[in-house]
Amino acid sequence: MSPKAVTCGEGGCAERLDVSIPKIPEPALVVVSVLTPTEDLLPVVLSLLTDELGKLGEQIGPLAFSFTKYYDREMGSGIRRWLWWFVELRDRSELITIKLLTNRIEQAYANEGRRKVNLDPGMLTLGSLVLATGKESSHRIYLGEGIFADLTLVYRSGSYRPLEWTYPDYADSELIGILNGLREMYKWKLKHLAARTAL
């Protein structure tokens, strides 16, 4: 049975079908997690990203990264995390192209197939943090060009919260606290965007 809604006017009230009408959602805040044991590549990687994504809003870090040794075999020990966010809000459909961009940057500076930096782009909205990945899994939605969307965190009861498949580093309270702060800034940006659009 189709859901119904009631609309009322001068001629009285009438039921109508409450149909799903496609619309473009609010743009998202682009965030990129950067993992590397050395800061040497950060300036050049950031330059390549800002060429495509626009001005950097803030560089947060370095943050400790002790949740896994998975990347040590590839990049070496002493890995730390930086979190970058970018001023310009982007259409959510751009997640594919952003992930393909970060993949190209990673490979451009790899040494014999071993990456020196890991770039993990995502889109933060009022309701969630969605990361991009090339790895398929049952909870990931295929976007195209080999890229999947990974719903990593959802916003409930005043905070982003992990799901059963969320990696431990993204479930960490320190990182979630940072993302909650970014959400407040993002909310402010949306209000100003709406105000400009209304003019």
C-alpha cells in the first residue's frame, strides 16, 4: 500500500500519494585522512589536492595511529595521521572522481608498488561520514569506475557513531570528537550557502 499525505486548500482537504521525487542533496564537506610515517610528502600531496579541490580549510594533526600494523609492511613503522578538510563544499556524486584522484597521487609517489602515503577521502554530511574505497564488501554500495561508498559513521543523539563494520580508527573517540566539531562548522557553511542562494 502506498503511503499517503493530506493536503488542504480553500476547497477542502484531499489525500495524495506521498511519492519519492529525486532531488540533489546538500553538498558535502570533503575530508581526507592522510597516513604516512614521514611528513616529507605532505606539501606536494596537499598541493596536488588543492589544485583540484580548492583551498584547504585546516590541517589537523599529526594524530597517533596505533590501531593496526596493517600498513607497516608497506610504509614502515611510525605511521601518523593527518586530517584535511577543504573549504569548498562539493556535490556528493564527486566522491568517485576524488577517490580516483587520491589513487593517482598515491601511485605517483609509490616506490616499487609500495605506497609512501595513504589517502582516504570521504564526504561528511549532517547525517553521516561516507568514505570511498576500491574494496567490495556486503555493506558497501558500488558507485562506478571501481569505487564503492562505505557508510562509516552515522549521526545519532548528538554525535557521529560507528557501525558494526566501522574500522577501529574511525570509531576512536578522539577522531569522532574532531568530526563532530567539523559538523558544526559544516552546518554553519550550509546556512550561509542557503542564505546566499535565497538572494
